[in-house]
Amino acid sequence: MCTVIPSYLKGSVSPNLDASANPVVQLRKGPHKLPDNGVEVEIVENEPQPDGRFHIEVRGTRRFEIVGETWEEDSYAVGNVRWLPHSNTSNAGSQTSSTSPVHPFSDEGPAEVQATADHASGGESASESAQMITDAATALEPLVVEWQALVVEGGWQRFSGQLGRCLADIGPMPHASDRSGAVERALWVGALINPLPGLGVAPEIRPGLLACTDDLEMLRIAERGLRESISFLTPSPTTVWLRHQLRRFKCFAAGGADPGQGPVMPEWISAALSRSWYFLLCGVALSLVAICVKASLESSTEVQVELEGKAVSDQQAGEL
């Protein structure tokens, strides 16, 4: 049985919770409902607060699934959990999901369960699966690099240095030399693209990673999250062209060197400008015609007035 600390408590724990213990922390779906899966954490630092609580720094250890209903004790949710082992294949995952619950503080962890699954699956299939997992983990590296560049260059950070702060918290990308490292890399990607505070540029993949018991599927979840976020962050040709024109204007205003023509003008802008020039020329032509007609009418009116004045003068001279 474990104490489950909801995330809406904002990292504060009760003073009666032993700081040396490993409480269980979950991602929340809402202010009152706990999700079915979470992660055990190790408290690495805690700071007492004047109100009797603690601000804590934690490190994630094992994933779990809540078994049965939870209840409250001293304003904390309490319940029974079952540790989620890593599995090599989808079939292995379905088999391990039906095993009996493991005691929360048992020494038996994912590594022991995984070793049993490896032995049962056979050497050849295990080798093929391990290679697929390694390849999937390796494929995440260039995606992570591209994602980081898009976030920084696109100005998506909510405050200066947010991404660097996130990387300082979660550490460097784990090595994927084996299955365990590959799974750690998938979880690391989830922490990177869904940081706190959030960037708002990626789909939420952390609950899916926590609930997944298939190593390869975890890597696929991480890859899908990265690709969807990259698609969202990648600027359109119009944005790239407009940014370059803005850069040219700034260089011109500052008296600097022209950065060059840059990207080709998007077709829709070129077509719109062509139509605009056509309508502009038509408008100028019509304006010129109107001016000529107006000038002609004004000239005719002046001639008519002059003739009428001359006729009146001749009539007055005849009367005299």
C-alpha cells in the first residue's frame, strides 16, 4: 500500500511523510480524479515550509498501475499499486499485465520480470526485438535535435532559457545501448516535450508512456509525439519568406548589408500581387479617363460661358 500524492498539491508533502520513503506521484487528469497509472519517485531534497509542508525535489523510479479503488488518509489518496514491468513484445506485455500484484516495496522490480520474459521468448526472437527497439531509440536522436532547434529559433519558450532549464532538470538523453536505456530514452522524450510549465507545442504523451508496458510501443509513442510537435513547429513557406523580408527591411533601416533575396516568394502571394497589379493598373487607367473627361467637360463649360457672355455684349451694343 502506498501514499499517492496528486500533482495538484504542487510538490508539497505532509510533514508526517518520511522523506526517506518512496511515495507515489501521479499525473492528474483533473482536480479530483487520479489516472490509472503513475510513477514512484525518490525524494532527493526537501525544504520545510512555514505552513508545515515541504517543497520537494524528486527523481522518478518505477511505473505502476493502481489496483482497485483509492481512499483518503490525512488528505492524501492511498491505494494499492502494481508495478509495471518492461516487456519485449506485445504478447509479453499482455502476459505480464495479468500477473498478480507486486508488493509496492518488494525488491522484485522490472529487471527480474523482464529477464524471465526474455528467457521464455527465445533467443532469436529476443535478438530481433532488441534490434528493433535499438533502431527505434536511435531514430529519436535527430528528431530531438530538430525539435530543440525549432523551439528555440521559433521563439516558443515561455521565458528565456526555459528549454535549457528543462534539460538541466532531466539530464542528457539516455544512452540506448540496451532495452532498458531505450525505454529510459522514451520516457526522457516525454519529459522533454511535455515540461512543466508546458510549452504548448506538443501532444501530451506522458500518460500514454506511463501506461504502456511494451518497450517498442513506448518508443513509437515518443516518436509520434516528436513528429507531431515538429509538424506544428515547422514554419510554412509563407512564414519563412515574410521573416526574410522583415530581416531585409531591418537591415535596410539600420544601414546594414542586404541579406539577399532569400527564399522564393510563395506562389499564392505572387498570384495575389499579380492580380493586385492588374487591378491597380485598371484603376489608374480609369482614373486618368475620368480626369480627362472632367477636364473636357470643364473646358466645354468655359467656352459656352464665354460665348454667352459675348452674345450678351453684342445685344447690349445693338440696343445702344
